[in-house]
Amino acid sequence: MYQLQYADIQEDAVVDARTRERQLLNRSIDLMEKARDDSSNPMGIIEATHFTRRLWTALLEDLAQPDNQLSDEIRAGLISVGIWILKENEKIRQRESDDFDGVIEITQTIMEGI
């Protein structure tokens, strides 16, 4: 009985973590859409890129942990995607790119897959 309760708690923790990840990815998408739609507002771009950088940095750190339960193939793919997002995000922050849509679309795809 104890093992069953522990398994339930572990499963709930994973569900809670996935829910939080979806919420954070959705927040990143919202901020990037607002920054895209009002690209004349530098504070909106700074807020969107700062939040997105912090989020993807944390996700990449989690993916790099040896106890991460995703398969090596999925982890490697997500790490590659995360690195691209961080690079593109920095270009947007520096005003070297305006590819908000690329970052938004990929983030939406990741969010839908969680």
C-alpha cells in the first residue's frame, strides 16, 4: 500500500511539473506575441526576451541532468531546439532579427507536445 501511495505522489508530481512547464511556455508565447505586435516598444521586447531566455535556460539545465527521465534522443532534440531558441532570442533582443514567429511557433509545438 505504501508503494502505491508513493507511486501516486510521484505521478502527481510529474503531472504538476508538466502543467507548470505548459504555463511557463504559454507565458513566453504571450510575451513574444505582444512584443511582435508592438515592436516599437523596447520594454516589451526586453521583457519577452528576458523571460524566454530564463525559461529556456532552466529547461536546458533540466534536460542536461542525468536523472532526467526523457530518452536520450528526445533530450538531444529538445536541447538542440532550446539552443536555437536562445540564439534567435538573443538576435531579437539585439534587434538583429525580428523572427518572433519562429520562436513562437516552435515554443507552441513544444508546449503542445508536453
